[in-house]
Amino acid sequence: MPIARARPMTPADTLTDEAKAAARREGARERSRRWREAHPEARREKDRRYREANREALLEKDRRYREANREALLEKDRERSRLSRQANPEANRDRVRRWREANPEVAQAMNRRWREANPERLRETNRESVRRWREAHPEAARKASRESARRWLSANPEAARETNQAAGKRWREANPEIVRLKAARRRAHKAGVPHEPWSLAEVLQRDSWTCQLDECRCPEGRAIDPDAEPRTQWSASADHVVPISRGGPDTTANLQAAHMACNSAKGDRLADTLEEPGAG
């Protein structure tokens, strides 16, 4: 009886069953790809019939996929929308305008929800919009501000009075030298005496920060402390040698450095008189 010869070994004989199955699937995919490339019309018709025959299954598959990849799909949509807006800003604005005109109630509801969810961003956006408008329309902005202030003052007289008083107090505290100069000018004008602008620092520097009154009462001596709290007992002040009430001018030549307490004690007296103090 003749002996059968063994078949030579091929590379396929060394593969496992799983590898063989994978190779068959890959071969089938490759044959399908070549057929699709060679028959595009038949491929489209075959796909169409498959979608029609499996519509519900495909919809269910798509739904499950979207539920499982919701965040990734949303992020992909946002990125695609952002790139589209950057590439076509005018077309995007026109599309949004048409949609808002066609869906006014939905647009208003969306705007309301956004404002409620983003109060800080809304305030910042409004401030930036107002700033750009004011820069572009300075005259109209000034007119609008005056008109808005007038309406508010008319509608809120008590609040306006309190606001003005508080603002005036803050300004006076921040600008004591200007307040002092205006008060001195007003007193000089009322008394009918000469007046010239002067500063307390100028008088103190000229008199070497030393109290010039003979009746200095400071227990620490005549030296005036530059770090003393303003308008306290031993803080710096400027005394009129000849008081304004006695015809003395409101000029640097008629001023001398003095402690606040010493100045108040002198009042409107002259250095060589002993009259009772009045309003200095």
C-alpha cells in the first residue's frame, strides 16, 4: 500500500484559531472595501435598504451611544460651533438674529435663564458695553449721565441729600488743605480784608515747626510734633497775628505757627491785650 506524503507546512498552519478568525475578518473587510470602491452606486443603494430595514435598531444604537458619550459629544459640538463662529462671524450673527426673530419667546426665556445663572458675568458684560459706548459717544454719554442723575435726584430727594452729604464729608476728609484755604478765603472776603493763597506746611517750615505764641501751653515745649493727629490738642495750626475779626489780612506775613490748643486759647486777642477770647 502506497504511503501518503505529508503536506508541507505553511505560515497559516502556525496560527492559532483566534488569529485565523481575525485574519478571515480582515480579509472580508478588505474585499468589502474594494467592492464598495468599485460599485459606489450599488453600495449607496445597499446602505439605504439596510437603514430602511433596520431603522428602529439604528436609532436605538445611536441613542445609547449618545447617552454613553454625552459630555464628549457636547464638547465636540461646542468646539465645532466655536470654530464656525470664528471663521464666519457675520454669517453667525445673521443666523442668530433670524432665529431670535423667528423664536422671540424662546430667546427671551433663554436670556432670562442665562442672566439668572450668571449675575457676575452679566454685570461685567454690561460694564464693558457701557464703557465702550461712552468712549465712542462722549457727548451723548455726558448728556445721558446728566439726565439720569436729574431723574434720580427728582425721584429720591432724601437719598440724594444723604449721598451728597456723605460724599462731601469724604472729600473734606481727603482734602483738608483745600477746605482750610476755602474757609480762610470766605472769612477774609466776609471781613473785607486782603487774602492770598497760603499753605499750613509753608508757615510751619518758615517757623521751624515751633509754636510762636508767648503763652504756649504745651507741656512738651514749643516744638510742634509733625506726627500728631490732625486737629487734636497739640497738632499744628496757623494763627493770625492780627485776627481777621480785627482787620488782619489773611496772608502769609500775618500768620505764625502754633499748637491747636494754644491758638484756640488766644482766640481773637492781640499779643499785647488781655481781652476775653472770642471767635479767632
